[in-house]
Amino acid sequence: MGKFKKDIDWNLVELYVKAGCKQVDICKSFHIDDETLRSQVKRIYGVEWSTFSGALRSEGRMLIEGQQF
């Protein structure tokens, strides 16, 4: 029996990462396992999860700092 294809809202994933959400919590919100998320990030964005999440977390921190001034 094959696996079911899960629809992932990548705009929402990006927003969650910018907000500082953990990978495990993002996976739970989409009812997927962490390997699925990591492999799909690699397939769609062409980078590893750590690179993807690090860049977006940095952007999220910058947005917060910008709002403070």
C-alpha cells in the first residue's frame, strides 16, 4: 500500500519558521513526519532543512527588530 500525498502550504511553513516554530511542531501541524518535511524542503528549495530554517529564522528576527524602532 502506498503512502498518501500530503498537501503542504509552503507559505505557512515559511511563516511558522520565521516565527520561530520548531520543526517538530510544524510537522505536527501538517500531520507529517520530520523526514517528509526535510526531504520536501530539499526537493523544492534545493537546500537542507538547517539552511532553510536558519535563513528564515534570521529574517524573522530582523522583522521583529525592525518593528522595535
